[in-house]
Amino acid sequence: MISVPAVAAESDHDASHCFTSMQQLYLASMRDMMQGRNSEYRLEAPVDSMEGLWSPEEEQLLNRLLHYAVVGGKQSRIPSRSCWKTQADELMFLSETCYFADRLRSYRVLSELTADLS
């Protein structure tokens, strides 16, 4: 079993937009860790682009950290990506979004996409 960050929505665009909340959360955590601080974090509202919010180095590091994140719309057929390298037989998704309705939608779409994986 593996735990995978995931944000799913009706479209790739909507999922990517919601995923920026999780990226901002990881960015804040990473910055605090590098400075030796331990702060409480809250999910920020999604943004159209992370450009300007992170440095190129931070972007590269977070992209590596979130490489196996599942982000996409119904047409993407994305959940199996995480299983390719790990050979996991069970997935647990963590869908952190700013708005609860987006989180519920994400889990609903993920449920639909993974129904035929078993």
C-alpha cells in the first residue's frame, strides 16, 4: 500500500488549479523546515499559477517531491501511474484542497477512476 497526494476533478485544468493549494502548503512547510521553524499551516486558496510564488529551485524540489502525485480530470486515467514503479496493490489518496466541496469532488472522481483497478 502506498499513500499518494491526489487531486482529481472534472477536467485537468480544474484539478491542476485545485492542486495549487497543496503545492502552496508543501512550499510553506519546506521553507519552514529549511529555516528550522515549525509553524502551523493552513491551506491557501488555489491560484491560477504558482509562478512568482516559488523560486526555480523550490519549484524543482517540490516537483520532485510531488512526482507521484495524481492530478487530473476524468479523462486522464491517472491513478495507475503511481503503481507502475512501486507495484503496490493498494492506493490511499490524500486530497488536500482549500475548499471542502473540491475535496469531496476529488474523492468522488478518484473513486470513479479507480473502480476498475481491482
